[in-house]
Amino acid sequence: MKTAIITLTKGSVELGLRLHERLTGSELFLPEKHRDMADGKGMTFTEIKDAAEKAFSEYGGLVFIMATGIVVRIIAPFIKGKDVDPAVVVMDEAGRFAVSLLSGHLGGANELAREVAKHTGAIPVITTGTDVCNKPCAEDIARELDCEIENVTGIKKINSAFLHDEQVAINLPAGEREAIAGCGNFIFFDTLNELLASDCPARIAVTNRIIPDILENCLAFRPKNLVVGIGCNRNSSAEEVEDVICTVLKDAGLSKKSIRNLATIDVKNDEVGLLNYAKKYDLTIDFFNKEELEKEKLVTPPSLHVIEAVGVGGVCEPAAMLSARASNLLVNKVKSGNVTMAVAECCEALDVR
């Protein structure tokens, strides 16, 4: 996690420097008047609110070394929701406590507080109900299954069930249940249809499919098991790439939260629009050379335009199947404007249909 350590007083700068040395991926913010203490290791600021606003939008975690009341007043204007807010941890400058303040589960503040405490000798302060009662939570279950939660408003019902030892239904085939066995009072179903037919009030639907009313009736876990193969003309914009991906996935009834990665030909490794789209959503891109793509079958007829441009009959379809290690496609090639795309499901993916 990319973490900002924000300090205020001389004592907090000293603690921040020690934490910065030990916390991987951290960057230090400190007041202008304490610039000399950082020895080139910190980013100075004039107004603490400016530093907090920058960190809130650009970092996955924030560690404030100052009074909790100050932090609450500073970050209040920037809070949007648990699905987008960063993890926020507060430490006193004596280093006695590391308090998980915001986005404890989904944003990872509980884990960040524990990590900060480990590096400083502080006591981690965790107040989320499932943690203090040693119960599982939906966010940790999703993380264990490498899924993203779609409808965060449904978390409350699931966590309440965990907290009160009530049954929680989930669709997972037998071979995939070991990761969460013993974590809660689960009722396991092999298929999504069986789950949806159950009368259990607390249900987790593990699927990359968009199904009518599912978000109202279940907490949706989106497994990261879709590979989007992309072909595009030179200088295609990130906005056009995103528009095509969103439209095609929606038309196919697939959730964009299930995208694991993109895939394309290696001559596109400097395509700015494609790279910017991937960066925006923290997606990796698998690049394949012409010879690798030629060995893979084309589902749709080869394109003379693509042959002239890059030397192969198609890019998006073979790239998607190669990256997913799949022998077929969920979505055959779709062309829209400057972009073509296809979708494959990873062969090692959870079989949750």
C-alpha cells in the first residue's frame, strides 16, 4: 500500500522518520519549519489541510501523527464512502497507540494500524465489531477469495450475520471452499442458481455476471477472472478505450469489477491511451508478440487492416485467450470506433456460474 505519513510537531516528525524507514511504500510529509530534520526524505507542506487533501486522493493509506480531533476535522470534507476512501490511521506523537480511524476493513486501515504498531511498538486500536468479537467480516472473506465487493451497502447485513453467528449462504464449488472453511457459519452452494433459490436472508453471490435484482438481494463478490483483449488504432484515447470496455461488458452482462487484466500486442506497449486506462484502474497489461498471437485461433475472420498494421489477422481475441489460458471466448471481437475488444474467462477461475 502506498502510504502517506503526515506529521505536525517536532516529536511527530521524529516518529514519522522512524516509521518511514521501516514502512515499505511510505512517503513522509512534514511542516516547512522542520525541513532540516528530514534530510531529504520528506515532502514539506505549508498548510496541513493541503497535504491531507493531496494524500487523500493519491495514497491508499494515510498515517497522521497528531491528535485524533485534528485529523477528524481535516479529513471530514474529503470523505466520500467506504468503497473509495483510503485507510486512515492516527498515532499519538509518543508512539503509544495506532488507531484505525477510517476504512478499517475495505480500505485496510485495521491491517495498516497493526503494521504501524509492529514497526513502532505501539498498541493497535481496532474498534470494528467483527474484529473485537473475533468474527469474520465480508471484506476479509472477499480478499481471501480475490474478489471485489460491488454493492458495499450490503456489507452490513453480512457482517451482522457473522457477528451474531447466523448462517451466511455463498456459492462456491467444493474445491474452492478450503480458503474460508471455518471462518463463519456458512451454507455452501455449488452454483449461483442454487444460492439464489435459497431462503437464507444473508447471501453472498460470487459471480462476474450482472443479474437483475442481484444487488438488492445479495452481497455481490466479483471474482477477478475476466481478461479483456484490446486492439486499437494509434493514439486512441483512454476515454474511448474505457467507453468501449464499459459498453461491451454491460451488453454482455459482465461486471467490469471482474476485470483481472488487459491483453494486447507488444507494439502497443507505448500506446498512451491504453496505458492511462490501465493505470486509472490499476490493471496490468499482458503484451504478446506477433508469433504468439499467430498460433492462437481467431473466432472471427481476420482483418486486412490489422494485417497491414501489425502483421497478424487479429489482436484482441488471441490476446484475451492467451492471457486467460482459455480455449474460447465469453465475448467475441466487437469493433467500436478506434477500438476492438474481446473477453475471455480465466481457465483457473472460480467456477461459480
